[in-house]
Amino acid sequence: MKYSCLVFGEGKKDKKFLIALIDLDKFKYHTKNWFFNYDNASGGTPETILEQCRKSIYNRNYDLIMCFIDLDKLKHDFPNNWSVKQ
């Protein structure tokens, strides 16, 4: 049985990186029962990226959805949600 996964990047460069990552032999060994689809947003805020991801999965049935958003953008858009623990 094969499982399906959508790997969704923030932009075109992220999509290329994720494709290269999934094509690594070590990754393929651990995911041999998975089928991957790729897509990407065109940048923007975390909310718009998640919204574009949500739209790309409409009427599709994936077992797993991975949406990657850069940490710097999250820190910029949600500065009050980050704290330093000492």
C-alpha cells in the first residue's frame, strides 16, 4: 500500500529544495511506501501561504500534508508569540 503526501513550500526555491530533499537516497529508503506531490505558494504572510496550501488540497485526498514556512517570516508576523527561556 502506498501513502500520499503533499509537500508544500513557501515559494519556488523552497519547492526545488524540497524536491531535492525527497530525492535523496536516504530519504527514499525511509519513505518507499509514500508517493509525493509538490506544490508551492508565491510567498506572502504565513496566513496567505496556509490559505494557498488549503486551496491546493481542495477535493484531493492526501494521507499527509506538510506545509513549510520559513521561521523568519513567522517571527516577523507573530513577534509577540516568541519568548526566550532562560
